Amino acid sequence: MPIANYAGTAVTLNDEGFFEDPSQWTEAMAPEIARAQGVDELTEPHWQVIKFMRTEYTEKGTGPTVRVLGKTSGVSVKELYQLFPKGPAKMAAKIAGIPKPRGCI
Amino acid sequence: MSDPIQKVSIIVSKGSLEGVYPALIMANGARAEGIEANLFFTFFGLDVVHRSTIDHIKVATVGNPGLHLATMAGGLPGVSSVMTHYLEKKMEKLDIPPIHEFVEMIADTGAGIYACKASTDLFELAKDDLIEQVMDIITVGEFYAMAAGGEIIFT
């Protein structure tokens, strides 16, 4: 399994680049992961989504889909795609250190 | 691992509920994966982008063996509406959006939404008859130009 080094700490990723163990994640790692995803700077709305992903994962054991994000995170679907162009749920989950959300909608 | 898909162009030619949802789910799902997506509505698929029909898409209860309903029963007045209502309730529980809301959401994801020129000519529709999310009425040639380099899915 690939090992990455974020914020000076070695973390285990799966083949798609998602954290194997979300407890290894810290906020300090997020900007570095984001840059690797093509997001140069994490703005306030980026953080709003990232924190929402973490909270949802902690409470439900799985990350939200774009549909759920658009309805409940306080950030609209349109804005979500501006913040995370390569797929909001997928990218934000990666940056937030949680597994890829599973869902068809 | 194979190269990831970069772009999909999805043609929607059916105007039944079961004919429309798979295409919408695939377009939305493509965008969620970061894949560029375009939806092209042709023939009866135009009902999905027509202002007066988008909120009235029904399940086909005749000629639909998957429903396991006798053809004659499926043809009785109201059966299609009842069946549609039943499926819509089930989908609501799963948080699958109604068609109108789904199309709006897909437009918000940055997917392109287009209507087919031959079909709008056939049904005598102008751009004003279509929902605002429709970016343009395009020819088949323009569709192929737009689809170049990606996958084409016909539904």
C-alpha cells in the first residue's frame, strides 16, 4: 500500500489515494493534499466542506455524496464544483482524510 | 489499470421515467467523478427538457415486461400514474431527486444540456419552450464535434 508523507508524518493511503486510517489525518495535512489535487489554496468555503465531511464521517461512518453536500453543508452544488472541480465529494473526502463516499446520486 | 474516462456524451431518446433516470444518474455520477459530461435530448427524450412535460414523466406500464404486469392491466386508465407515484415515493425515501430537480442539479454540476435540432423541428419546439438549463439546440454534427475524444452512451 502506498505511503505518503504529509506535514512531516507518514500516512497509509489506498490505491486511489484515500486514507486507510482517517485517524492519521490532521488539519495541517489538508493544504498539502489539496495542492496535489490541483487546489492551490484552501479558502474558508473549502474548509467548511472539509470539516463537514469529517463530521459526517465521524457521525455516520461514511462521507456524504454531492447531493447530500449540496443539501446540508451550506454550500450549493454549483459552488461545490467551483471549489472542487474534479468531483466535490471525492476530492473533499481525499483532502479530509476519509474514505471515498459510496453512493450513486 | 486502464486510463480513466475523461468525457461522456449521453443521448436520451426515451420519454419514460425508466428511460430517463439511468441517463441522469450516469451524467450526474460522471461529474461526481470529475468526468466531463454532456446530455443530449432527442426524440421523446425532449419531454425531459420541455417546460410543460418535465414534471409529468411517467413509467411505461404497457410494453414493459420488467414490470411483471399483464399488458391489459397496464393499459387501464390511471395505472401508469399510480405506478409512477409509487416509484416516486420509493425514490424519495432513497433521496433520489425528482426529474426536474435532478436536471437542475446536473446543470449546476457543470454538465452541458442540449436539445436535438431534428427533434425540436419535428415537434415544432423553440428554445423558449425548453427549460432554461438547455444551453442550445444543436445538430447531430455539432453533437459529434462536442463528443469527440470521449465516450458516447445511447439510452
